[in-house]
Amino acid sequence: MTPTERPRIEGDREQEILDATLEVLADVGYDRLTMDAVAARAKASKATLYRRWNNKVSLVIEALQHSKGVSELPDTGTLRGDLQGIFCGMGGLVDQQTVATFASVLTAIARDADFAEAFRREVVGPKIALSQQVWQRARERGEIGPEVDLSLLEPALAGIVLHRVFVMGEQPDADLITRVIDQIILPAATCRGPVSDSTHPSPLPSHKDSLKEQED
């Protein structure tokens, strides 16, 4: 083995450990995940893990950073196509392991303050910065109204789908995600701001009003 080959082989082994971490996380949750369990799943020694990661917070955070997802940010020319590319492909919301992992992450955020802080800073922050490019491109194309608050709109798709998963017990698929995009996200994106009271149509007359007019 030449010296130049070692980083590539070590890198492959490291990725195997990170993959094993995500598998254990999805299987047993964050609370029950241990360095011993990950070492056993990855067929590595616990000492190997501790030489690279000093605790499970750092191990899980790095595993999430390297989790599978779209290989590159979609640029289909439309907001609809870009959102489908992000959420319907491997690593998106139709991926069962991704959803199972997210369920474990929600528990970890609620119970471990150190994990929550690291997750928001090192995982959520970079992903938001990346996804903002999709929304900014859509705004530059005129697909998004200037009054639309992107900080509210950006997480709406994932929030709606995950609500149906965790609260309603549904299994998401590409059709569900596309319907949410078409019926909720795109109409909201093209909103041109709140409608003033003066433009609201007059309410339809009630049944009593109609009878009163007939009597008069």
C-alpha cells in the first residue's frame, strides 16, 4: 500500500462508520445509541471510534452532515422542478431511512441541549444556506412574489409532509409531495401580499336579509 492510497482507504472506512451510525440511529433512536452499538454495527473497535470522535454527539452530528442526499442542488429552471428534485429523490422525504433518522433527531433535540445546539449550527444552518439558493433563483425568475416571507415558506413543505408522517401515520411518496407543492407551496409563493379590506367582496345576503327585502 502506498502512502497516497491510505487517505482514500481510511476515508472509506470512516464513511462506513458514519453509515453505521445512521443505521443505529434509525433503528434504536438517539437515547439508546451508544458508541459500543455503532462499533459493533461497523465491525470496528470502540477505541477506533474514540480516536476520531470523543462522544456520541460529535459522531452523530458528523454522520448527519455526511448523510445521503441530492448529489448537487437541482437547477431545473422552475421552483416546482427544484423542489421535486430535492424532496422526491434519494435522501428526500420519500426515503424511509431519512424519515426514521429525522424522528430520532427530533427526540434528541428535545432531550439533549448540546446535541440540539450542534445540530442547528452544523447541520441545519448549512442546509438552509444551500436551499436558499433555490428560493432566491425562483425569486429572480419572478416565481415568488416580493412580499412573500421566505423564512416562513421555505420550511413549509417539509413541515406539512412530516406532520402527515408523524401525526397522521402516513407514508410519504412523490405524489403526496407533488400535491403539496402544487396546491400549497406554489400558490403561496405567487402571493402578492395581503388583500386590503376595500377589495374584499361584499358578503352574500343571508336568508333573513332576503326575506326582509321581499317584505319591503
